[in-house]
Amino acid sequence: MKNITRLFGLLRPYWKQVVLALVFLALQVYLLLIIPDVIAGVIDNGLTGNNSAFIIQSALVILGVGFLRALVPYGQRYLSEWIAAKIGFDLRNRLFNHIQYLPFEYHDQAQAGQLISRCIEDVRSIERFTGFGVFDLARIALLAVFIISRLLVESASLAWIALLPLIPMLWITLDFGRQVGGYFLAVDNALGEVSSRLQENVSGAQVVRAFAREPYEIERFRQANSKLYQARVHVMTEFGKMMPSTAFLVTAGTLLILWFGGQLVLRGELTIGKLVAFNSYVLLLSSPVQQLAWLVNLAGEAAAGLQRTFEILDLVPAIRTPQQAVSLPVLKGDVDFEAVSFRYSVGRASALENINLQVKPNQVVALIGATGSGKTSLVNLIPRFYDPTHGVVRVDGFDLRSVELVSLRRQIGIVLQTSLLFSATVRENISYGNPSASLDEVMAAAKASQAHEFILDLPAGYDTLVGERGMTLSGGQRQRIAIARALLLNPRILILDDSTSSVDMQTERGIQKALEVLMKDRTTFVIAHRLSTVRRADLILVLDQGRVVERGTHHELLQSRGLYREIYELQLRDQEKFHEEMETLDTASELMPNRSHSME
């Protein structure tokens, strides 16, 4: 009942078109009911009475009705298809819009293939039912009302006998309808699993090839596809069981009419023409009742589609702008963590535990620690991708849970650990956060991130399409474009999540030189495993199992001989030697021109 209410809710905005389609439908039914009466008149008056003029007149009526029956269904079908297309358009937009605002907690668990299946296949099943099912059900209802009324007027006793087989036929169809929703839900879930397997395999094609796991992936897809096949076969098997029963009942109805109606004709209580018309009416009703089985199929698909669609639409985003939210002014860049603890879901271990941190405007904060220590979790709380389980995160004194998300996130530039680029041009990717930026502004950001030179070498420069997820570029190139994208936003707070992990040390040095200037006058959080980033930070946080176990500058932490000193000895000392050598080479190269000049 809830799904039916929601289906009519989808139709409500287009009630004018629905009413007009129903008018066409009623006219179509009326034209359909004229023919049996005309045929009865031809038999009783034209043939029996040897009235050729009446036969010709009846033929012209049938011709006119046939012409109208060719035109009227077109109008009804056009309107119903238009309504279905609009509902599909609206639902896909609603789903996509809603998914944009679902929190990261949902996307952490949701399968991309299932979301794609719901946006495409489930919406398509709802479209099919609204385009065919709803109006065909209305047509059957109108036919039933008019035909049963007409049969009762002609002969009440024969009407009940003729309609008797339709009662078990209707019961069988409705019983199938009660079960078919579950069948199609299994089909939709299996289809979503196939989509997930396909999407995951295409995204991970490089890994699959690298480990020669093609046979394994083929078997995984075959198993998912087999489940879909079995679910579909199960639906058709159950549908097939019902069809012979309904076909037999239609035949039984005709036999009953001929047997009992024939006796009425022999007794003179019914004419031959009326008997033929009577049988025609029952056949007109039997066919739609049989069609109910197909409509029940459509309804089952639509019910499953509605259930899966509204499972998403009914989700209330946990991370959203509150009522009477504060629109943030231009931020200074104060960031405070007050007794912050965080876990991703109930039952999981805490990702962060009792974090207290005060970051002043324009400070550079480096976060260092082993994988899983909580570095990314900490910075993800600043743009409010997640809310802390306990405690408060404040920016310029504002509790993040009380501010407009857009006004917050537009002042935070982020370069993620995995640089995702969209299937668009280089310029469009860089200006993603600031679409109105001029080409000069885009180029300035690219120069700052050391991306300008390699962009100019691309086939169409800044207008080069980078392909899906930017796979036509190297990892370092993607990373530099992602940095340019963040810099063009000119944020007050900058988050670099291991943003130089995909570039070589030589390229990193160029990027770091640009970032030293660009980090000026903005608060910056950097997750990095490179010493060049850590060494120049105003504050280094060493995290271990979600806790800040050490904090201070590079030299302070080296002297404390704690966990930072261990990390330095294991990972960073060699980098320091490399940087010292590179600085020596730079100094030498700077002196070379002067030396040459003195020799002259």
C-alpha cells in the first residue's frame, strides 16, 4: 500500500496529462464495445431479415469505428509514454541529487554497481509500469464495469454462468501478484551484484592484469551472472505455471456460454446475434484478465524498484546543513579539536581518541604516523566529511555542526591521497571548484603546482581530454593537476593528504617550492611521508592508534627520542641526505654562471 501511495505521488505533478490520457482510454474502451452490438444487429436484422441496406450501413459503422480505433490509442499511448518518461527523468534526478548529499559513511559501505543499478534498472521498471501498467489496469477496470453491466442487462443468469471461470482466473492472478514482488526483488539485487562486479573489474583492470587474475574474475562474474539467470528463470517458471490455468479457464467460459446460451436460443429467449455478442463481450473481458498476469509482472518489478529506490531516498543524510545554520564569513583559519573521538561505525575500534588540538591561522601542521594511525580521519573532520563521535571541532570558534556546509567547504582546499580526475579537459578539471575562473587564473594555478609545462606538451594543451579518472596521465601529473585544482579555489584552509606521494623526489622539490609560497597566509594540514614537508612544519603531530602521542617541531621531536625519532631513523634520514645533496647541486649550479663570468 505504501508503494502504491508513492506511485500515485509520482503521478500527481502530471495530473492534467493523466486525466487527458484517461479520457482517451475511456473513448478507446467505448469504441471497443460498439463492435459486438453492431455484429449482433447484422446477424439478427441484416442476415436473418435479408436486409442488405442494414448490412451496408453496419459495415460503414464498423469502418468508421475502426478508423477511430486506429487514432485514439495513439493519443493515449503518447501521453502515457510521456508521463512515464517524465517520471523516469524526475526519479533519476532525485536519486542522483540525493546521492550527492549522502554522507561518506554511506559511500564507505555502498557498492557503486548497486547504486548504478538502482538509478537505471529500478527506475526503468517503474517507468514501464507507469507507461503501460497503470493505464492498462485502468482500461481493464473500465472494460470490466461496462461489460459486466451489459451482460447483466442482456441475461443475468447467463452472465453469472459466463463470468464463473473468471473468478478463479482472477484469484490465481492476484495470488501470483502477492509473490511476484519478492521474486523481482531477488532479480534486482542479483542485477545490482552483476553491475558491482562489472564496475569493480573495469576500475581495477590494471590490478587484475598485474596479478594475472583474469580467470578468477571471470569465475566471480560468472557466479554473479548465474544468480541473475536463476532469479529470472524462477520468475518465468512461476509465470509459466499460471498461464495454462488461465488459458483453460477462458476456454471453459466459451463452452459454458455456448452450452447454456444455446439452450436459451433454442427456447427463443435469446437471439443468435445476442449470443454471439455475449460471447464476444466475455472474450473481450477474458483477454484483459489474462493480461493481468503480465501486468502483475510489471507491478512486481515496479514494486521491487520502488522499494530499492526509496531505500535510498528515505535515507536522511547524517551530515547536512542544520536549520538556522550560520553562513561562515571569510575564515581566519583557527582550527580547534576539543576532546574529539571518532569511530566509523558502531562496533568498530575508535579511529581517533581524545584529540585536543589548537591550530592558529597560517600554521602548517604535519601529521605523521603508521598506516591506520588516524591521520586521514583527523583531517576528514575539518571539512565535516564525518562528525566526531564525541567532542567538538571548531573553525574560527564556530562549531562545524552549526554552519552551512557550502560556506565551510568552499574555504577548504583538499588534495586527496588518490587524485581523482573527471573525464573532461585539463582546464575543466583544474577549474572544477571555481568554474568561472579565467584561463589565466587556471594557468597560474598550474604553474604554481609545476603542471604548466607538461600540460603545454599535451596534444591540445589545456583543452586536452584526460580520459576516465585521468588514466591517460601519469600519477605525478594527476597529482599536480589535483594540487592546481585546490590552489585555484584559493582556500583559507588547505588539506594535503599525502599529496606528493605519487611524484618522484625531483618533481616533489619543484612542487614544494611552489607550495611554500602558496601555503603562506593560510592554515595548512599536511599528511606526508616526505621529510621536506615534515621538516618545515610549524607543528608536527605524531599519531599512533588514533592518539596524538607526540607534538612539536622537527628538532624538538628529534631530541625527545620518541616515536618520531624512530620514524626518522627508519624512513626519513635517507631523504635528508638526498635533500642535502640536491641543495648542494642547486648551490653549485647557481655559482656556475658567476664562475664562468670571472674566467672571462
